[in-house]
Amino acid sequence: MKGAQSARQVVLVTRPEPGLSETLAQGRALGWAMLGAPGLEIIPSAPLPPLAAQALAITSAQALSALQNQPRDRLLLSVGEATGDRARAAGFMNVRSAGGTAGQLEALCRELGLGGAHLVFACGRGRHGQAYGAEMARRLGAAWQETYRVRTLAVLPADALQALAEGRVAAVMFCSTESAAAFFELCPPVLQDCFAAADCLCLSEAIARRAAEGVLWRKVKIASPVSALLHQLS
């Protein structure tokens, strides 16, 4: 759909900031018309004082804003490579990345012998108050520290709704199950028929299952990280 067709059709990206602008820029560099369509807002916690732990574990790069006062040589364990790359970009020098899932992050902690007072999970709370990573922390006997909260927005952006109403959406990208749930809650049902002519781009199988609940898509495509997912556009 590149060339003249891509100038007419757009790709909606449902991830919130931080991360949305970067994804939009990546898609535009590939020649696509991109629009942000987040249904969520990330509210970072105030920067935490230096934590007394040998290592920090994060399940999302959204946690990094609250970790700006942590020693940059502190061991930081990330859920996946993309999150690890953002931690390095934030100045952390000792980063180990798991394979992209919570289970793999927990396995990495166990492999390194980290748990108890030596480890702090620096994570967020979902829009319903759920504590991300808290069960992992409990199983490892580690501490848990809130670093951000997720809030549902009142409406989707007007330009995204207009593109849907005009049938100009070629694909919709989902980067989390919560962003998918919020998007469908805010998208008027009368506009959802247009998804039958659009691709559904998802970072994981779990996200794809949520995005496909009761929705007919032209195709559902799964890839990770985001750069690989963008290359699924066709």
C-alpha cells in the first residue's frame, strides 16, 4: 500500500507516550502515514530516591522516568531487548535483558540468583489498579516499587476517529493488552466495521487474542519488537 495508496490510508498506533512518537517516526521513515490513537495515558511517579538493592527489574520502559536517580552502574534486568535498549539510552550501563515475557524475566532473576532484599521490581499499576510484576516479586521474595500509573483517556484523538469514519485505516497497531482494551472501549461501535478492511498488528499472541475478541480483521499479524512489527505492513 505504499506510494499513492499509502498517502490516502493510515496506520493507527494505540501505544501511549513515551514510545508513541518514536513508533510514529519509525513508521513514517518506512513511507507510511501514521496517526497516534492511544486510549491510555501514562502518569509517571516522582523520581525515586536511590534504592538499597543489588538489582532492579522492570517489565516496561515506562518505569525508567522514575528511576532517573538510581546509580547508573546498578544491575538492571529488563523484560526484553527493546526495554533494555531504552534503559541503556537512559544511561544504565549494566543491563541484562530477558526474552520478552514475564516468565523469562523471572527465569533470568533465578538464573542470576537474585531475590529477596537484593532485588526490587520497579513497575507500574494498570488502569484498574493492578500491580504489574507483583506476583513475580512475591514468588522471588523481592520488593515491589510503583513507578507509574496507567489511566484511560476520555476519547480517542479526533484525527484517528476521522480516519476510521472515512475508511482510511490500513492497519491498527497494539503494543499491550491494556492499550487494546482501552482502544475498543473508546472506539464507537459504528466505526468498528471498518476493521474488516484493516490489518491488526500485535506484539504478542496474548495481545492478538485480546484485539481479535469479537472483531473481524483482514489479517492479524504478530511480530516483536516494534521495528519488526512495522515491517509487517504491506
